[in-house]
Amino acid sequence: MVMKSENIYKAFPGDLKQQAKYKADLLRFGRAVAQGEFILRDTLSLIAQSEAPESTVRLADMPADEEVKAWIAAEHKNLGLAV
């Protein structure tokens, strides 16, 4: 609606150079807003995808994190690696 020729002409009657500059500025602004929206949508999508889904399977009788870390440390020690 703002970009209609008659609206731009009313804002800058008889000044074609100013009309062209105004139209170019509006286009740049619109592209910047659209690009910002795409970046925001991508960021929100990344956040949503990085969360664990609600239906994550929890297996019973699995070792605790501390136990697994102790096993790894013991194996590193057996191999002569720095713990």
C-alpha cells in the first residue's frame, strides 16, 4: 500500500529523484525486516530442536553417569592414558 505509485507521488509530488530514493529505501527496509524474521524463525527452530522430545525413552537398569565415568577412568588407567 505504501509502495503504490500514487502514494509515493503524494508524498513527493514532482520530485522523481526523491520518489525513487524513497521507494528504494522502503525496499531495503522491507528486505531487512524479512531477513530478521527468517533469522528469528531459524533461531527459534534451533532452540526447539535442541530440546529432548517429550517421548524420550528411559531404559530401566541402566548405569548411572558416575558409574560410567568411573568405568571410563579405569579403562584409561589400564591403557596408561592420562585420566
